[in-house]
Amino acid sequence: SVTPNTLPAGSAATDVTVAGSNFVSGDTLVFTPPGGAPVNIPPSLLQAAQIGATLPAPLLSSPGTAQVAVANALGTLSNQMSFTIVAPSVTSVTPNIVPAGSGATAVTVAGLNFTSGATFVFTPPGRAATTITPSLVQAAQVAATIPATLLSSAGTGEIAIANAGGTLSNQMPFIIVAPSVTSANPGTVPAGSAATTITVNGSNFTSGATLVFTPPGQAAATIT
């Protein structure tokens, strides 16, 4: 057996213990990362039925199924045991809808297999992905603040988490909604009226919003 036998991609250097039989002085742990070549790792503990060693972080950067074995001084290899390296996974984003033009917004991402050094990756609608340093990283939660400059355009963005080493999680949608007007009161005034106060009702208005009025046959005017 191998303990542990599952780790998140991007994990730090990790101690593993291999249980078995007929281990002797001079044995080494042989770790084959997913898609990589076998690496001999000197043991920190060597007993007849147990070997302990530390897997370096660079060998844990890519998800997939690795193999662990023990080799004696002559190169004779034991049977291999599977060692699973899992990618981070996002299950929810809170909030996942904001109005276009919102101020900087704190977002919490829930999921699995996040590691120290993970980053928050936000792709605004129609723009390139931006990496944001999180304010909180836990195994099942990452929190970060999306700058207001990335929330200016309506559409569907994407949020993901990248663990240390660059392994990216699945993406979750993040919707940026345009303001919507449902009514204006009053909706009719006589030509030649004095300055008139208008109330506009709707949704998704944000701080700093302005009223845009287009008189008949004239250019639009922005009114604070």
C-alpha cells in the first residue's frame, strides 16, 4: 500500500509511506509521474516492511495516475501501485451574477483540491483571462476580488482556479448583466414644458449610473 495515494495537482512536497515486504538497505522509492519518466527518490525511512520518502513538488504538478514502486540496489523493481494526482474542481461561484459597471466585487469559489499558491482566473466577456491573487485559499474554498475594470461589459465571463504548477480547474459561468429600464415617469410631457424631473424604474443600475435622454431629432444627452 501507499499512504497517501491521492493528492491535488500542485501540492507541496509530500511525505509518503510504502508498506510491503522484503525491503533491504539500499532500496529506493521509484515514482513515475503522469506522462513522465521514473524518478528514484532516496528514502527517509527504510525498514523490512516499510519505506518512507518525500515526493518533490515538481513531480506533483500534473493531474493523472502516477506509479509508485521500490527498487533494490541492483535495480530489481517491485510491483507498482497507483498514485492519483487530481485536478482542482470548482462546484459553485458566489455571487455569480453582477450588473455591468459594478464596483470591485468579492467572489467566493467553492470546490475541491485547491492548494497553497492557487490563483483565481477570471475571463471577462470578450477579453483575455486575467489572473487574480486570492485573499483566501483553503482546500475547498478560494476567495478573491474582481476589479471594477473587469466588470464593465455585459455578457458571460468564466471563473476557474489554477493550482500551483498551473493545473486549471473546470470553468464556471459568471454573468455580467446590462441595466434594464422598465418604465419612465412621467412618460409624456407637453412640448415647451419647464425642466421636468423624471423617475426611471428598472434593474441592474449601479453607483455612478447616468440618465441618457435623446430628444426627437437630436443627439443623445447624458444627464447626471
